[in-house]
Amino acid sequence: MKRIGMLTSGGDCQALNAAMRGVVKTLDNSKEEVEIYGFLDGYKGLIYGKFQMLTGRDFSGILTKGGTILGTSRTPFKTINDPDENGLNKVEAMKQNYYKLQLDCLVILGGNGTHKTANLLSKEGLNVVTLPKTIDNDLWGTDMTFGFQSAVNIATDAIDYIHTTAASHARVFIVEIMGHKVGWLPLNAGMAGGADIILIPEIPYDIDKVIDKIEERDKRGSRFTIIAVAEGAISKEDAKLSKKDYKKKLEKQVHPSVSYEIAAAIQEKTGREVRVTVPGHMQRGGSPCPYDRVFASRLGSEAGKLILEGQYGFMVGYKNREIVKVPLEDVAGKLKTLDPEATIIQEAKMLGICFGD
Ligand code: F6P
């Protein structure tokens, strides 16, 4: 008999349910008897002992369902060692619930912050297996996270829709794309949607270079320009600021986001009509794309295998087209950013895409 605790933590994404289904189906199809404890709303469920007993049937019919059947929340790692408002030690509370329920292991699905806490729990002696979720694709130790491809599809659709209206009105359009502090999602959606300019955090932009590209397109007779802007895009001047000064600048910022700041600068310097579209959380919503359904199911089933073999302390990841197990301590606290010299960026540049550098 194996007693498995399962939780989803951090921002949701597509294919969380598909991944959990993969784990449970694999366990169910083995000779091992299993009990599943589904902790609700992320680490909060484990801290406060809020869980539901689940069976294989609860994971049936959820392959295509977006979101997470367990609910999720953000429990920042930064304050994980601080007592809660009632003085409760959160890490001790998680350990106590784990031991009280006599769990054999925890299956944790999450992104960067989630992995820091998962690693901490593993170091504290709990058996942990994790799965890499996030639309940002910024998790170290895996070439791909599930949720990413689904979000690329949605962000690409957004750019596709903007294309037709931008062409009709001869406007400059900015589509702001999620991705937190990295550019995987804006780069891929931008290329897939045929954006003329893509601005990502890893390549700080010069607004004059962006304007040069718009004017060059004007001269060539292109009536419109599409700019895919990462929510974390940063100008060359801002990139030179210390973290503290940049934070101060953002506090005084009159624009709701970097896209609006860029739009205002273009409008002021060129007199062109600029519009901003922010698809926002739509990018995390809806059902997973077929790629993510297969990918998350594969990762989930490999996690099930690790549990059956009693191998703990790993994230199930994907490297060089192989499913791999990566030690949690190698994953935790590292961000997988895009290399500005990566071949995909060079290829995008050869295609004429401007990065504002
Ligand atoms: O990490 C996923 C993500 O959607 C990022 O792309 C984005 O910056 C952030 O989460 C938004 O967080 P929240 O849902 O808490 O507003």
C-alpha cells in the first residue's frame, strides 16, 4: 500500500489535470494498492491539513480539462520560514501533516517558487517527486514545461487576430505576452504569429531601434507593424539601473505596463496611431493543446514509475527529447532564461525580426 499526497501550487496552467491523471493511472494500473490524498489550494492544503481522499475515478475525464481539480495558490518561498498570522510554523506544519497521514510521498506540480519549497521539504526528509508546470517555460533542468505549448497557441491566436485589424487600420499594434522574467513565450508566439518586432527581457531594447524598424516598414509600403512585447521586457537604460532604482522607477510608473510605456514613446516620437492588446490570463486558460496532453501524461506516468520504484527527490523533466529525472536541488532557485545568442534568435533576426538591440 502506498499513500500519496498530491498538490498543485503557484499560477495554474493547462495540463495540470492531465499530468495528475497520468500519475494516478500509472499507479492504478500497477499491482500496488494506493491511497491518494489531494491537498487543496497548493501548499496551503498541506500546511492546514485541508485535503480530499481521491480515487482513480476522480481523475477520469480530466485529460482535456484546464485549471486544476485540486485548486492552487501562491505560497511565496521567501516567507515560508516566517510564522503565519497565528504564529504557526508552516514548514513544521507540512511535515506534521505528512507524518500524521503516514504518507509515503508527495507529488508536487509547480514552477519555480514551488520547486524551492519542494526541495526544502525533500531536504527536511520528506519523499518528494515533482512535475514541471508553467506557461513561462523558465524552469531549470527541463527543456520544456507543460502548459507552455498551450499558451504559445493562445498567444499566437491573439497575434493572428490583431494582424487583420492592424492591416485594415494601418496601425502599430503591441501585443503584450506573459512569461514573467523570461522571453520563451513571447519569442515563440511572436515568431509563430509573424510579429515584426519581438521585445524580450533577455535582450534590453533601444526605443529608437524599434522606431527605425517601424519607419523602415513604412518606407517599404507595409501598412502596419506588430510588436510582441514580453511582460518583462526592459529598455537598455532601465537594464543599467540597480534593482533598487528600477523598483523605484516602476513605483512611479504612470503606465500600467511596459507595453503602454513603449506605445506612448512610439506615438510621441512618430505620431503613429498605436494600440495595445493584453491577452493576460487567457494565456493560462482553457483546455491543454494535444502536445501538452501527451507531454503531461508522459511526465505523469514517469512520476508514477518513480513512486513505484521508491525513487524520490526528483523532478521529472525533459532533456534532449528524453524524459529524465533531475535532482530537486539542481532545479530549485535557478531560472532558465533565453540565451541572446541562441540559434533561434539568430534565425529570427535573419527572418528580419527586430529585437530592438
Ligand atoms: O508564472 C505564470 C504567470 O502567468 C506569469 O506569466 C505571470 O507573470 C504571472 O504568472 C501572473 O501571476 P498571477 O496569476 O499571480 O497574476
